[in-house]
Amino acid sequence: METLETTWIPCLPKEDLEQFILELRQTLQEVAKNGDTSKAEELLDDWEETAYIYAHPELKREIDASIAEARAGKAKPVRP
């Protein structure tokens, strides 16, 4: 069995931590019913990425600015 690394959980703000716990509880209930752990793995991966963003304020500011630009219709096209 793979060890679950959870050192990222304290990086979540209180409101997000509460949402994470709610979603984790619901997802684990589904796992208990159907035995498919893929949704739980996806949930943990998604929340770990969210915690990473909170742990890096400069990244969060950059993302927030990009979202604000997109909402204002000022987003610049991404070019490969």
C-alpha cells in the first residue's frame, strides 16, 4: 500500500480546509460503496495543487491577476 503524503493540508486556509474535508468525506463514502479509489486519488491531487498555490503567494497573485484579466475581457492570448 502506498503511503499518503499529507504535509500540504496545513497550507489550506480554514474555509478551503472545511470544503476539502467535506469533499473527502463524500468521496470516501463513494469509495466504500463501489471500491473505486480513482476519484479519491483525483480529489487529493487537486487539493494538493490548491495547497501548493496557497503555499506560494507569488504564484497565487499571478493566478488571481490572470483570472481578473480574463473576467474583465483583457486576457492576452497564449501563444506556444
